[in-house]
Amino acid sequence: MDSADLLLTLSPGSMESADAVLDGIRLAELAEELPVGRSSVFELLKRLAIVTGKGPDADGKGRVAWVSNEQADRLRAAAHAVNSGEKKIADFSAAISTRTPQTKKAPSVASTDSADPTPFLARLEAAERAVASGLGLTTAEASWVLGVSPGSSPVTRGGITATRTGKNCWILAKA
């Protein structure tokens, strides 16, 4: 039985959710009795593909996580195997990925492998305008113009000096 099959047993004569009792055990109670830490319990839940159901608390107020008795038995067996050293958490269901896929990072505007001089010329023009106007640039704008992130003030690169004038403000001048 999986969490989708958790059965609600309604008390006689009452159809209110506060009187509903789940066929299983509260996850918090189960986690306290297991010989591994809470973070390990949640990692095992993920590795064993156990999805908790939500149901009323013992006093009928609030919603808490429940697992079926069958799922609790699987979790107990896995926790005891981990605690005794028979298995590692990573050994359970290796087909499940524990990492979320990362989005592909967009190529940098200041890419050096490109033969197209347009981005470089755009940075030069922006630097020339920033120096001529004397207006402050944000850290992101200064990073784009200089081609590096300015760490401490002043930063000189390519004949341009960036001086920090505030928390997120940089003034560019010819070096």
C-alpha cells in the first residue's frame, strides 16, 4: 500500500475530518523510534520513494504527515540496516537521483572563444560613456564593463579604474 492508498477510517456517525483516523503511524512518532537521525529518516523516505500522506493530528487539530504501516515497516528495516552498518543510505534505490538538475548557464557576454568583436566593442563603448559622464554604475554594470567582478576598491583593468563610492555604486575613470 502506498501513501495514495492510505485508508481513512471514519468514526461511526461522524464524517468530519477531525474524527478521521489514518491507518498508519505519524511520521514524527516513527522518526523518534528509529535508530537514525531525522535527516537520515527523510533521506531514506526519498530513497525508498515513500510519499507521506497528510491527515489529522491525534487531537483532531492540524494536519500531520502519516505513513502506512507497510511503509513504516520498510522504513524501519532500512533504518536498522543503515544503523547496523549493513548498508549505506546511498545503497537504497540508486535509480533515484538526489540532485535536482541544474539549469544550463548562459554563455558570458565577454566570451573569449568568440571571434565576434561586437560584445567587446559594446563594453568599450559603455566604458567610454561611463568615464565621460561620471555617472555611477552598479556592481553588475561595472563587472560587465571591466570584464571582471570588482572585489575591492580601486580596481584597474585595461586603463580604466573603478572606484567604489557606495554600497552598490562604482565610478569609472581613466587610469
